[in-house]
Amino acid sequence: MHLYNLFLAGIWLVLGLGLILYDQAQPGRGATFKIGDTNVSLGWLALALAGYNVIRWWARRMTRQARQQHESTERRRELARRDREFRESGREPDPNFQFDEPPPGKSSV
């Protein structure tokens, strides 16, 4: 699994919250930058990066699930096609490879 995006999101989350709390506790002395007439904490940038990593993790997870579902569908379609072609060919299944029932004359103990 690709958990490194969640790991990075956790690191960015802790860093972002820490910076925001530090800026609240020590106004004007923390890590801030000016936008217009306001000081913005760098913690918000770290929180944005945490959100970005969560979104990347979620997207990878959804892509992996879609790929697995597609592969499963393709496998079932291929097996159905083979079964249909076998039935349409008119051949009989080999009794040596029918494992649904025990062979005649042998008891199942």
C-alpha cells in the first residue's frame, strides 16, 4: 500500500498546527508572511500540503480499486467466453477432470 502520502500528511498536519499555535501564542514572532496588510502563518501552507497528500492518497486508493475491479471483470468475461466457446464446440468434458463428484466405484469417506 502507498501509505507514505498519509505519513507525509500527518507530518504536515502536526507541523501546520504547531506553527499556527505558535503564531497564536507569540504574535508577530512566529513564521509568517505578509499578504496585503495581514500576517499569514506558514502553518496554513503546511495544512494545505497535508490536504494535498490526503487527496493524493485517496486518488491512488481509488485508482487501485478501479484497476482491481477492471481486472476482475476482464477475468470473468474471459472465463465466460471460454466456457461459451467450449459449449458451442460440441465437445464433451473429459470425465477424468470432473472433480464435482467422486469417481464411480470409490466411496467418499
